[in-house]
Amino acid sequence: MSGAVAGVCSVFVTGTDTEIGKTLVSAALLHGLNALGLRTAALKPVAAGAHEIDGIWHNDDADQLDAAASVVLPPAMRTPFLLRAAIAPHLAAAQEGVTLEIAPILACHAMARQRADVVVVEGVGGFRVPLTETLDTADLACALNLPVVLVVGMRLGCISHALLSAEAIAARGLRLVGWVANQIDPAMPFAAENVAALSMRLERQYHAPLLGHVPHLTPSAPQQAARHLDAARLLHALQSQGATPS
């Protein structure tokens, strides 16, 4: 293990909605942590939307995480629930006769922690996406008991979405260790002012620093996005008291 890390750190990446850049930011954080000399691994525990290549099912988000991580996990460990239809996970699972269970995900995370210095776990959709009739992704985050990074898709309405997500994270007893502004709407008026408003509120209410503001990238490029993120600040937050579960 790298001498820069005291124990293994893990972080749960969630977002204010679907398609707001969780995978881009997760991959960018992996690149940034790699640059610090750390062994990184990624989990995408539940992925909905798969295509077959040479007899093997792939998910674009999971493949992007694999490309960014320095330690590539076996597909069944990285994504224990790979669903074929690109729809809400609980609906895709019902179509395939699959029950989305938390226990296998916890087991995969435990194995991943044995292989890397830092494990980035990317959620699915927003913070409260249904997994079953009774469980959602907030329950998964609680079961993993990990600090959380919130990706905010910068567009009209994002301030309310971000503050509601932060409130839900805190209500579950989880620590919001930072947030990332991802500029999904390049024409958003007063984008910098919106980032400043959110930064003030998230820092004041949740002690969650801004880890970076990723500009609109076409096409999305995790290595380029990594230049706009402070991976060292995230690592410090993860290693601080109470950020890493025992």
C-alpha cells in the first residue's frame, strides 16, 4: 500500500439527478488520485443499460470507470448487478427476474478494499433511486457507511436540487465530504454566481468544500476534467477523523 495512505479510504459518489456527470466526476477523481501515487479501484454496484461485445455484456459507465482506475476489478466484483435495459433499476431488475440486494454489494466492496488504497463507489441516478419496493440507493449508501461526494449538475434549478440532496444525505447520518459543480448546461446564466451561492451554503451547513468546477466538455473527458478537481483535498477529507469507516 502507498505510504501516503493511512488505511483504505472509500467514497460514495451520488448526484442531484441522473445524467448530470457522476461517472465523469468519478473517473476524474480516480485520475486525480492516481496522480497522487495511490492504487485506485472503482465500483458501479448497480448499472442499468448494457450492450454485448464478443459475448460479454458491457455498461458504458462501468467501462469508463475501469479505464480510469489503476486497479481494474473483475466485472462481477465491480458491478454485481448489471442490468440490460436502460431504465430505472428496479424496473430493469423486475424485467430480468433479479432482486437487487445490498449484501452482495457489501461483499464486493469489502473485496475491493483489499486491493486498493482508495475505492470510489458510484451510485445510480440521484440519492434516492428505488432498488426494490422497500430499498433505494440511500439505503445502499447507509449500508456501505461511506462519506459522500455530491455531483451537482449546473443548470437552472440546481441550487434547490443540491440543497435537498445534501439535506437527505445528512438526514441519513452520512458525512458529505465535498461536492463538485459539473457544468452540464454551457448556456446557464450566472453559473459562477450559482456555484458561489451553493458553495457558501454547503460549506456553512455541512462543512462540505467545493472540490472543483468542471466546465462543459464535449466530448466528456475524465482526464481533462481531473485538472479542474482537487483530489488532494478529497483525500485529506477522507482521511480526517470520522470520514473513513472502521
